Amino acid sequence: MDTTTLICHLSVFAIAALANSIMCGQRMVLAARLLASVFGAAVLVAAPAPAVAQIDSLPTLRVRAPATLAAAATRLELTPTAPLGTAMTLAGLREPGLPIDVILSPEDSDLARGTAPWISGFANAAQSRVVLFPARVGAFPAQSIETLLQHEVAHILFARAAGGHPVPRWFNEGLALAAERPIGLSDPPRLAWTLVRHGKLSLFALERLFGDGRAANQRAYAVAGALVQDLLRIHGDDSAARVLALIGEGRAFEDAFSAATGEPLAAAVDRFWSRQHLWRRWVPFLTGPAFLWSAITLLALFAIAAHRRRRAAQRRAWDAEEEAEIARVATARLLESDPDASGSSYDVH
Ligand SMILES: [Zn+2]
């Protein structure tokens, strides 16, 4: 269970617990339980990573770094290579091929200066080399040096599976995102925001988005990740390998896709966009930890306000009782001093 999922589960529990312990109104408890059940169901949507097919060996990595990045290099050298099995499976490779050089580049290097600052790494399949900029790790889509390594090595493996033939950027990046983390966790809030803000994109527009600066680049990754994830879900984890193998035989991407999946590419893309209904746009927001904690805070504030209203009403009731008692005592005293008085206000005056 990752941190986000854990937070979501804790939030669900907290909402229900808060409702049961603080609120007295049955309607509020019901509403809170409904919220909890909706969120509880929603956080269980993450699907597992692709099953690892028969793999004879994993890629050999040769990490190279200047002394200033020795710590990051050591960290990568100690990182298990087993997660690269996901990329191997998606590529459909049993053997990874030649060793891959992993170059860690500091920000003051010519390589870093010559690369747009939002690019945290890149792969050169022809040279069997990936370059990582450790100082740029942390922003989407490079969330850690380990996942960045998986991502870039995946590009090398996909290129090998495709025999060096060109693969559309959106497909390549979407697959690399699927290779670096469990499927189903490709940043749904970012995709949701992209859909709400920008709507449907053609593949042509998506391809161009990768080269349009930092924000556009991140939107392109979010859409490509979700689109490829959807294609893998519909056509199976091994469908990408079939597409890449056909590209390796010299088939054009669109032709390879329809031959490998039995579905025309345009139909598959249309189906993806038609599935992005309104509720799919908003559920990721509603299940995000920020929203859940906001909901908890609002529920707590509501409960406090309700409690204060009840206490104020109680105090008003007590005041009324006191005033009534004072009036009753005053009337009794008046009647004691004047036995003829009836007690009505007209008669007292
Ligand atoms: Zn990439």
C-alpha cells in the first residue's frame, strides 16, 4: 500500500469515526458513512502491475557519475533490478540485450545546460545509454531517481523490441510510465485536471504537446499514461509487445496496432475518450488526500458549530426556565401580600 492509498484509507476511517464520535444527528452520520463508502470503493481501483512473463535475464546497468553525485550513484547501484521486469514484459523481451550505461549528470554539466530544465532524463537507444539529472527528480513524471531509471531503461528496451524503428512518442511515454509503477497509479488527479481544463486531444495534438514546454509536457505525460493504461487494460499486458514486434518487422504503428489488437487505433482512442465521463473526471479529485482531509476538516467544523448551536439553545432554555421561576416566585409573593389579586397582568396593574 503506498502513502497516498494509506492516507485515503486513514481518511475514510477518520470520516466515519469522526461522524460516529462527534455528531449526534442521524442524517449526518448517514452522510458521513455514505462518503466513507464512496471513497472506500474509489481507492480500491488501482490495478496490479503487468504479470511478469518468462524472462531469462534482466538488464545489466553500468552507473557512471562524477564524485559530486557519488551518493546517488551508490543508491542506484544498490537498487534491485527486479522492477525492470515490468519493462521487459511490456517490451516482450526474454533477453535484455547489451548492458546499458546510466550516466548521472550534474546541473553544471554541458549536458544539463543543453537540456530543457523540466526534462529529468533521456534515453539514447542507439548508444544503449540513459542520462539522468538527479537534481531534477521530484516533479511529475520523475518522482524518484529509481522510477526515473526504470522509465529511461524502459525506453531502451522498447526501442530494442521495435528493432530501432520509430514509435510514436505518446505510446512510448505511456508505456514507460506503465513500466515504472503499478498500473492504475499514473497520476489520476493530473489527468482529471487536464480533461476538465483542456478536453479531448487528438493523437496529433498529444504528440505535439510533448514539445510545448513544461506544463504542456506534463499534461502530455498524464494523457499518454492514461491512454496506454487503458489500451493495456482492454487488450492485455502483452498487447504492447505484439505492437512493438510488428513495428520491428517494419509495419507502420497504426497498422501494427490494429493487427496486434484487432481494433483500429482510431476506435481505441475514441473509446478511451468516451470513457472519460464527468464522474471519472471528478472522482480522482474526490478521492485525493487533500480533498479527504478538507472534508474531514469541514465535517469537524460543522460538528463544532452544531454542538455550539445545541449548547446555545440549552442555555436559552435554562434562561427561560429561570425567568419563569422568578416570575412565578414574584407572583406568589404578590398573591401572599394581596390575597385579592388574581395573578393576571391586568389585575396586577
Ligand atoms: Zn520517457
